[in-house]
Amino acid sequence: MEELRRDVALACRILGATGLTTPLLGHVSVRVDDDHVLVRCRGPHERGLLFTTTGDIRLVSLTTSVVCDGYELPNEFPIHREILRARPDVDGVLHAHPRSALLAGLADVPTRPVFGAFDIPAYRLAASGVPLHPDAGLIHSVEAGQALAATMGEAAVCLLRGHGIVTAAGDVPTVVAHALALDELLTVSVELARLGVAPPDVPPTGLPDLGPSFNVDALWRHHVGLLELRGLAEVG
């Protein structure tokens, strides 16, 4: 439990450190059992995602969704609850507000697999297709959460028009890896749209899956190392 709590806190700090979300908005959760998740909540001394501590990661029931000790659930906790209910294949959910997502969604920029070995995980997201959720409002009701889960389907990521992104995976480091890859894909797509060019799709030939030990584990250690360099890796 404490290791999971630390992973969620580090994930939130990585979101803040990489600029993948606005300072006070965004959250990460991980499933603990059939009815409980650890999720980043707002406490009485809230300072933003970059300063998340393990104390901010609260154990919450998917049924009652009650938080104690002066903490409040994210307004958009239904994102986590409804995706986890709909997706027994995933245990981690991330929601963030990268600027790339805002621009790509509002400008209807297509997310196509136009680059290859530059970023293979991002290429694979593009090749699989990035679902676009049309509702720009807060996902703060059961119905809104279910609608988002339906839009996302079995995908690893989802773009919310005028809002942000959601990623889902089997663990916390992987939802962070998906968010970083999606941000790269969206950033390149927006820049290409600015340049007014539309390169052809790249075929998958010569683009092997390098596996989670490289795409996820090494990437996670890299970003935790960057936090260490800034004196921000101590989340206890």
C-alpha cells in the first residue's frame, strides 16, 4: 500500500515538473482492490501537484467516495471511478491538462502516425487512434464519467476537447508513460498544423516494441531522477 501511495505521489510530481498540467489541476489513481482506490486529493494546505505528498494520496471507496481528515476528492473523481468500473483490465488512471491537448482538440488537429523511430510509443498511440471526447465541461457526475468511459472504450488514452487528457493502464508508471507519449504526439501534430504540412503516415515496418523495461521502467526512473536533482523526490 505504501509503495502504491508513493508511486501516485511521484506521478503527480512528474506531471507538475514536466508541465503536463496546470499547477493545481490533475490527479492520478490506482486500484487497490475491487472497491478501493488510492487517489490524489486536495488537503487543507494544498500547494499543487508538484508538491504532492503521500499524505495527499487517500484511500477511497468506489462505492461511498468519502474522504476524511480535511481532504476533498477531486471534483472529477468520476473519471477514475467510472473508468475503473468499466475497465477491469486497468488499475491506474491519470487526468491532466497539457497545453498540447487544449490546442490539438480545439483546432481539430488530426493525430496521425506521421513519425516513426523518433518516439515509438507515441507512434503506436497514433496508429491505434486517439479517441476524442466532445464534452469540455467538468466530468463530475456518474453520467459524465460513464460517457467519457464509453468514448475511451478500450484505448490507452483519450483526448478531451477543450479540457485535457485521460490515460489508463495496468500501473502508475505506465499511465505516466502514456501521458508523456500523448503529449509528444499532440505537440508534434500541432506544430505540423502550424507549418501547414501534412506528411504521409509512416508504416510500422522497422518499429519494434522495445518493451516496458525501456518504454516504462527506464522512463519512470529518468523522471524520478530529475525530481531527485531538483530535491523534489522525497514525498513522505
